[in-house]
Amino acid sequence: MYIFNDKEVVRKLLTLSSSLRDAYEYYQDLTYIVTVSHDEKSLESILNPTKSDKQYTKLPESMKKARKTLKKHKEEITNSFKYNFSNGPLEGINNKIKVIIRTAYGYRNFYNFRLRILSSFSNTYFSMTYNKKATELIKNSVA
């Protein structure tokens, strides 16, 4: 019994269906443009294929729907090529706040909840001044 690895399974499936192969090639080209090349002209040609560009005209309906959605967000995609911003840090902060809420079993009032959030982040003004004061108190009590 022969066990296929992932690449062999994909290659075999692509030989079985031409529409699947077209969708897969479109997806791979789009992924390459967005993650590696960051080329706006290539993005334009893949989102708006011409009649002579037969490679992307025979896509399944689901892929055409995805292409339509990407066309709506084309400006945001091209901005991601120009500017190296990410909402990852903000998502991390939101996740940490959700963990605080989940483990807190409720706070008496919003002020205490706010203090708990601010003290848990090392780069806020509150936590920096609080840590500075705590360090000074420890130094004074030891001396």
C-alpha cells in the first residue's frame, strides 16, 4: 500500500479536474502576488483579466465570487503593498483583555477593571509610573 504525500495528492487531484486546476493556479498566482512580489500591475491583471488572457477567464463560479470580493478591496490590498502596517498588535491587546475578563470573575467597578488592564501592559503610562513607584518603594524599604 502506497501512501501519498500532500504534494502528490494535490497533483493527482489537479489532473482529474480542469476547473479545479484553473482555480488552484489562480489561487497560487494570487497568493504569490500578495505575499512575495507586491506588484500592482500583476494584481490588476489577475483581478481584471482581458479577453486575450484566457488563463483566468475559465474560473469556477465560487472563484469568480472571490475575485469580485477582492476587486472591492483592491485599494486596501495595494495599500498593504506600500505600507508595512499590521493590526496584529491590536489583536493581541484585545485577546489579552478578553483573557483578563475571562479569568477575573467580575470586577466591583469599571475603575478597578481599567486599572487591571492598564497594569497588565508594560508600555502604558500607568504601568510605567506604577512600576517606577513600586521600585522606589522597594528600594526605600530595603535601605
